[in-house]
Amino acid sequence: MSEVLTKVLPARRESEHAPHARCGCPHYSRKCKLRAPCCGGLFTCRFCHDATQPHTMNRHAVKSIVCIICDHEQSPGPACVDCETRFGTYFCAVCNLYDDDVKKEQFHCEKCGICRVGGRDNFFHCDTCGACYSTELRNNHVCVPNSMQQDCPICCEFLFDSLEAPQVLRCGHTIHRKCLESYFAHGGYTCPTCNASVCDMRAAWTVLDEEILLTPMPEELGRKKVEVLCNDCHVVSMPHYHALGHKCNDCGSYNTRRI
């Protein structure tokens, strides 16, 4: 699978799970609850809210929190003003994010407007793509404007807010890593968004070359040429017709479509 994918995006946002938390919820280890600005309910985190309500909670709009230790309600802050309990080892005053599990290496990205995980030094914000990418992708990826501000082409969940790890493809489009693996398992090999090959297909094209040589077409069809557009290099060419596929005269790809 590693040859199929490019280097990964920041695998997750601040939504990493903390299943063994002493206080908090399955999503975060923390010692406070948030007063939802939308419905007024108390929830340990916005994910807990969104899972039980018909609307979503704006993390930035939270104005009140309740200490789990002493039940004192107060404005968001790093520690309880009454019992001095620290709500979370990591605290972001912008996102109202509290978490004791600092192994996630949380950091706030001002351009993304949210907290991310994985360590600030390991990621950079791509202004064109509109998201934080691994530093390994700096000057080493195809930029697609607002690539993360899209729905996953497989499951249609909004990628930027998703809990699932995203993956950037060679063409620059993004998709859930889990969805991509399922897509491969069902025989897919092209980007669901633009149809470009998501991996080096030269070995497969060589096999197809050999199969075509061993499968001659009837003479009247063998002389026929068809106009095709290559999904990989985007060049229009006129290869000979063959039932098994039409090879791009420019790059040699069989990832073509008739036009």
C-alpha cells in the first residue's frame, strides 16, 4: 500500500481518542464539561454533543464550562477558579480544547483555525490547499485549492472536520485513508475525483501491452483509430482501436477515455 499513496497528511486533527481517560469522555481526558452555546446542555466535548443532538456545536463559541470536581460553572480558563483543579494539561483558549493526553502533541494552527495533533514542527500550513500537511510534503505535493475543504469522494463526509485520517493522493486530491483502502480492495486504481492514476501503473501497462500483442483484432478493426483523452497526462491522441484498452500516444498510460 505504501507505493500507492504519497506521504501522509497530518493524520488526525485534535480528535484523537483517549479511551483510558480517568476523567472526561472517550474522546478527551479532561476535568470539565462545556456548556453548549447552541442548546445550553452540558457535554464533556463537542463530539459527545454532536453524537446526541440534531445540530453541531461551535467549539469557538463556548462561553461557559463546569468543573467536574466541584461543579462550579465559570468562563473557560486553564484551571477552576474555585477548587484550582487544572482542567487539562493542554489548553487552547481559541478552541476551548482541554486534554491531559499530551502525547498527541497538540498545537493550534491559526490558519486552519483549529487545534491539530502530531507536533507543530512536523507540519506546515499549505495556504493553497488550506490545511496542515506533513513537512515531508513541503514542495513535494500537487496543490489543489482548498483540497481539505471538500467531502470525501467515497463516503461524502466533510474531510476538514472528519475524525478519520485523511490521505493526499499524487494528483493532490484528498480522501479518507480508510475509504481509499476499501476502494483499492474493490479494484479501484484512479482518483475518484479526477480519474488520475493514484500509483505508478507502468508495470500494469507493460502487462497490458503484452496481452494486446497476443490478442490481435480483426483486420477491419485493427486499422481503426480512436480519439482518446489521457486521464494522467491530459493529452488527446489517436491510438489504434483495441477491445482491451487504448494506449496514450504521449505517456503510454492506458488510463484513457474515448472522446
